[in-house]
Amino acid sequence: MNLTKFTIENKPFSWFILLLIILGGVIANSKIGKLEDAPFTIKQAVVLTSYPGASAEEVEQQITDKLEEAIQSMDGLDYLDSDSRPGVSRILVVLKKTIPADDIPQMWDLLRRKVGDIQSSLPTNANPSIVNDDFADVLGLFYGIYGEGYTYRELNDYADDIKKELLKVDNVAKVSLFGKAQESIDIKLSYTAMNQLGVSLEDIMITLNQQNNLVNAGFINTNKQRIRVKVGGDFTDIKELNSFLVNTKNGNQIKLSEIATIEEGYVTPYTTKMKIQGQSAVGFAISASAGANVVEVSADIRAKLSKIKTDLPAGLHIKNIYDQGKESQDANDGFIFNLVASVVTVVVILLFFIGLKNGILVGSGLVFSILATIIVMWSFGINMERVSLAALIIAMGMLVDNSIVVIESILMKMKQGIPKRQAIMEAANASSWPLLGATIIAILTFLPIRISPDATGEYLSSLFSVLAISLSLSWVFALTQSALVCDVFLKDEPNKENTSDLYQGKFYDKFRSLLGLSIRYKYISLGIFLTIFSVSFFTAKYMSIVFMPELEKNLFKINAFTPEGTRIDYTEQAADEVYNWLKNQEEVKEVTVTIGMTPPRYFLASSSYGPQSNVMHFIIKCDDFDNVEKVFNRLEEQKRDLFPELFVRPELYSVMSPLDGKVEVRFMGNDIQVLDSLNHAAMDIMRSSPKARHVHSSWFNMSPIWNAEYSSNKVARAGVTRADIANSFKIVSDGLIVGTYRDENELMPIMLKTDEGSTADIIKVENMSVLSKSKTVPLPQLVNNLSVDYEYQLLQTYNRHRAISALCDPVQGVTTGELQKDIVDKIEAMDLPEGYTLMWDAEKKNQKEAVDAIVTFFPLAFLLIIAILIALFGNYKQPLIVMVLLPFSLIGVVFGLVGLNRAFDFMSFIGWIGLLGMVIKNVIVLLDEVNIQRAEGLSHFNAIISATVSRTRPVLMAAITTMFGMIPLIPDSVFGAMAVTIIFGLGFATFLTLLAVPVFYALFYNIKTK
């Protein structure tokens, strides 16, 4: 009341503050950071170690296991997930969700120390381990440069120049090039010429290494100067290589051009390649500085690229693949439109209930609450993004609740003839504490989301923050701004009516009779409520349950794989086939393809594969989501016939990190064959389900290995070493690096290759010549046997246990939960050998962790809510009435979701939590009015009737404004189910407030009626 009194008695100051809020809100809205989605910290790092020449099993045993043993001692480690491939170890280090984001850099420093300390224990020919802790960085602006007829060297040069220019743009933190071809100098040897001239492989390698290595010749000191000495001789032109002299062991010097053909080329096999519209391309991914407005950075990047385009030659294009700034602006514009629509809807509902003037008075408080909320958000660095804007819309109806209660009370008191100023003070005095308690409780229901350590909790954290800010401010404005405008714009009314006559009319008379009847037959009423609850409980089995909804973008993506062990050139051919099919779909506008690796993380929830030779990734753009669905479904129907040798998995974009499969069962044990057998049995169960698709193994398929059985006796007689045999194989296939050619800032490897082509003919390889120090020796003279075996190119471990997973996705129209019901029991019934275990991962695990993280902290919020209720009411019965009513709030939720065929997802769960706060708030205000009526001497029966009737209009106004304010969210792919949950849940909750509360009050207080 003192706050209200100060506001009214200091009107010039109060109007000045309100004017500042309007101006500040407008400025804050233009300055506040804008993002497409709420960020969340991906608490993962990758440890990469190369071990050339080792098999997957050798990498697992000699590299991966030793590194994991060192890493597992880290405090805060959640789990380790490793991939061991021939020559490469990749360990995914995942921290516990409870680790604060601010502590993550320190944890990665600790990881580096752990990895560094173990390096001396690794095999001597293993390369140093690399800790990649920016693995999860988001480079939200993704472009590509391409043009028909341009070589990779030209694309590389232009990409390098563009990168330099983009790094000059304000608030650009990093520019990463992707798909850049590694140029090389290829020396294609002629074995015949080498034999004739007596040149050995060792001669060439030694001479080239000595010639082109940088040497430090030191300095010459004079009396005054210190002069650096440069010893020339570095290769500066490819022509110099042709005339370069190779020294042989017998003292001869042979020109390199006499024994080899020298030309510029590219390292083969390449690691990654990128294509835009079927043409070779180089991509550049750009990230904004921390705290920068990505919308502004995006606009500056577009402006810079527009200037760059004017200087590009004809036929060279720069294509935007993904622009987080534009996506953020579009998302914000869409939500702002929904926000404005919600405000207008709320005001129109108020006008209908309480007239033009009173509706404007209440609606003005809504506007001030929103503007002040934006100011506070800006001040505390809370961005405008999908979640925070949705929070504003969710809060919309709740924001007017406090103003409705205060202004309604003022109007009723004035109709009783109480002077305006006195009516304002009495209404504020009577409402302030109950409204404060109800507001705090509404905020507390969202507290478990804010303190949840799960990634979903971090993603939704701004939901709590924005609701806490806006609801708190709405309470302040209800007691200040609402009181002020009432004092200025309302006029005193003569005492024409008695208190008992304020709620008269056919509606109130019939409602009063219904209340009396419900209380008189309270046990029958209770039975009706319980019957409705039972029906909803039965109906719930028809409700679909999913974890996280997918985004309705005009983009979708495809992760596709050729069999393990496939040459990347063949993978590229397969990618071209998929591209050719896509470009012939009339709905498809643009297609970007990456081969060998997924693109940089241009979108927060991006998948990550590679580098591996069998990976393809497609980004497909259509005009709208309807066209995306058409192409997506058409591809699903035809892919087996079109691409029988490929594993093709189309995906829609999601708000959370994507999964390799939505259903995943992991088997852990030691023996590869046993694991393989268990996994195939699980996949057979998945394939037998009509609800499953995309069934695959995490290890994929076995691939051939060519065994050359080394004979020590034969090798010793021939004077050949194992290294000679290995180098000869490299020359025949990918090439052998023997030096580095420096071209300005580019370092190009010098590769020794054969002049017989890069595609090996098995018969030729079986009879190939091995280059030794002084001669060539046919391979059959050095080995006992040549044979082909099969092995897994990928071995995985999970927390140091060898692990393999069977994965699948639900078919179109089936939820993950429905698929799980169909297969989980069958897989869990499998007979596992001793020492072998299974665990469920993917969506099942993520959903459980997300829900558990919130439910874990819900008792804390629940206890705080109960404490506030007891403090407000001063007894136990009325808080108990509130608690008993809460489960009934699910009735409307179930009927709404089932009726509209919407799935109950994690956002619906959050909506239901918010709904509990709305229900509690309404019940608090109603029971508080009952206590006021009791204090005035009314009996329990008359008090509950009178209080319920007097609260009917404000309760209906608050509920309907909230429900209609949520309508613009229904079409939203992320928050649509949440909107349905709140609309239908609140609709039935209003019925509970007006009918069930009196019945339960009568039951708890044993009200007797005549």
C-alpha cells in the first residue's frame, strides 16, 4: 500500500518513470541481442591421435585404451566414447551436466595436461595427440564459393583472399575454410628408367629431403651489424625440379626428369570435398565474437561480400548456405508478430469483458510490463531468441492477472460508493500480499527448469528468467501504474447499489444455483470429477509422446554412407547420383554436398561425422516446409530402389543435438564376434518391426584387408626392409611424401607416385616391384602368401568397455516411444552371455536425463510453494485444497493434445509445469476472497458462494486472455504443443477453480447445507 500511496502522491515523478520505461523499452528492443535459438553449452571435447599403419584393434589397444586410462581420472567426467579406426583414434570426452559453463575452459586445460602426460607411454611412431575443445563451437554463417570451369587452385586462392577480408569485419571472431583441396607436387616415377640408370628410392628420398629442408646458417657479425646468412637452393619453381640432380650411391648424378614426370596436382585421396549445385566449391564458416549481435554481424558480412562480388571474375559465385543472422531475424520477426498479436488479442478480450476504458487501463499495464521486461533482459544480457520470446507470450495472460485483480477490486469498491482514492488504497492493500505470493509461486513452478543441469535446462533457462522478470514487474505495475491510471482516468460513482446487488443477473443467478447444488451434493460432484479424471487417464494411452520437436525450416539434411572401406572417389560418385536425383525434384532450389566429412558446425544442433571416406552430407533448400516434407517423404519412399548400396538417412533440423539413431541399444563386452552376434540379433528384431526404419550397426560393415605375409628370410636375402615394402605400396596407391614445396604462404607436399595410375589393379599389385636401396624386387619374392581377409574398420568403446550399438528410427507418423514399446521388451529378453551387458541410449536416455534433472529439483520448488501457501493462509487445509487440485490439471491437457493429434513432448511437459503455477495463482486469489468474506462474518457456505461468484469475472478474464494470447504459438513447431497444453489445460483448470474449489472446500470444512 505504501508503494501505491507513493505512486499516486508523486504523480509527476511516476509519469516520468513510466515515460522512461517507454523510451528505454524502445531503445532496448533495438539494441538487445538477437539469436535464432537459445544457446547451450556442448560439454564435449575430442582427442585425436594418428597412429599410421596400425589396424583398428591395434589403435584401440595401444592408443585409445592408454589415453582413456589417463583421462578417466578427471573429476567431472561423465563418460568416454571412442572410435578406433585404422591409423586413427578419436575419443569423445563428455563432462557431467552439473559442471558450470564457466568452469569448462579449466576442465579442458586439465584434459590437455592428462593427455600430455601420457604421450611418452604411446608408441614411438604415433603422432602427438590433439585436444580439440572448440569441437562444439558454432560458426553460424556458412557460405561457399564456386564456379564452373574454375580449378581448385583458383578456388583456394579466392577463398584465402575472401577470408582475409572477412576477418576485418567488426565482431568476426573466426573464419574457417572447408573443402579446400591440398595442392601437391607429384613426382611420378618410372621404375624402368630407375633400374636402367641405377637410381634407388632411397637416393631420391635422401636427396630431396636434404635439398628442400630449411637450414639455419646463423649470422655474420661485423663491427656494427649482425647479418643473417641465407643459404639458397629452395625449390621456387616446378621447373627447377625437372633439372634437379639425384645423387646415386655409385657417384652418378641423374636429372629427376630422366626418371620421373613432374606435375602439379592435389593430394590423393583427398580428405574432404564440397560441391554447390554440383560444382566444386570451397566453403567458409564464420563465427561472431562472444556477446556480439549476430544479426548485425550477418548484415556486415553480407555488405562485405556484396563488395567482394563486384571484383570476382565472371562465372564465379558466392552462395549463402546458412545465415544464422537472417534466420535469427526471421525468427525474431515472427515471434514479435506473435507477440503483438497476443497483446492485441488480450486487449480485445479485456474490452469485451470490462469495456473500452477499463480494458485500456488493464492493457496499458501489459504494455509497460513487456517494455520493462525487455529493458531488464537487455541489462542482464538475455537475448531475444526462440525461448525468451516464447516466454513473453506464455507470460502474456499471466501478466494481466495482477492488474485485473487490482482494477476489478477498485471498480467493485467504487460501485459500493467508496471514494476513488480510498477504493484504490483498499484494493491495493487487500490484494498486494496474496498477489505477491501467487506471483512468486507461479515463478517457482519454473524454478526446476532454471536449475536443471541438463542441456535442455540450459536451453530453456531464459524461460524461467523472462517469466520471473515479467511476472515480478507485473506485480509492481499492478500496484503502481494500474493504481495511477485508475486515479487519473476513473471517476467516483454514487452509491447506487448494495454489495449484494453487484453480481446479479441471469448468468450469476444460474451460476450461484449451480454452486449451491454442487456443494449440497458434494460427494456426487466429487464422483463426477474423479470420473472425468479417470476418463482422461484412459484417454492418455492414445496420446503420442516424443522428446523434442523438430523445426519446420525450409531446409533439411541428409547423412548418407557408402560401405566402410569405400574409396572416397567412389563416395563422390555416389553423392553425385543422390544430387542428380535431388536437383530433378521441382521443390528443391539448392543443394550443397560435403564428402568425407560433415560441414563445420554452422547450426548449434548439427551432426558431426568424419573425416572418413564413406561419408556424404547434403543440405537441401526448398521454398517452404511443405515442400521440404514432400521431398523428404518422396526420398524415404524411393531411396532403397534408387540407391541400394547406400545408407541414406534424411533428417529435419532439431533444437537439440541430433542422434545417430533415435533408438539405440548398446552392447558391451570383450569379444568382437560375440558383440557382433548380439548386435545382429537386435537389428533383426528392429527390422521385424513395421515401425522401424534406418536400421544399422554403429560399426557398420566389415571391409576387406589385403594381407602380405612378410617372409624375413626372403627379405633378408633380397636386401629389402619392411619399410621398403610399405613405401612401395604407398607409391603405388596414394603416394609417398618425401619433402615440402614452399609457394609463398602455401606448403605443398612433394609426393612420389608411380606412373601407372592411382587406381590399383590387384593383379598388378600382386606382381609389383619393391624398390630397395639398389634394385627392384618383385613382391612375390618377398612374401610367403597374399590373401584377402575381412575386419571391422571401426571399433568403439564406451567408458573403456568395447561397445557396439544397434540403431534405428521410427517410420513416418510413429513416435519414438511407440517404436520403443514394440522392440524394447524383445531386445531385453535376449540371453546375454556372462560378462556382457546392454544399455539404452539416444532419445530414451536423453529424455530420462532431461526429465529426471527437472524432477530432481521439483521437490525444492514444491516445498517452497507449500511454505508460501501456509504463510499466506495461516492454516493447512487451504494449502491442501490447492495441492489436491493440481493433478486434475492434466485432464484438459490430455483431451487437448489427443483431440488435436499433438504429441506430448518435453515442451508440453514444461507447459504443464507452468500451468500448475497458473492454477495455484487462481485458487489462491479465490481462497483469499473466501477468508475475507469469512472475516466479515459470513458462514462457510455463504462465504464460498459469495467469493466464487465475485471471482468469476476476473478468473474468466485471466484465463481467456491467457488462452487466446497463446493461440499465435499453436502453429510453431517447437512451442505449438506447449501452447495446446496451456490453452486446454487452463480451460479445464478454470472450471476447476470455479466449481471444484468450492466442492473441495465444502469437503475439507464439512459444510452442511439444508
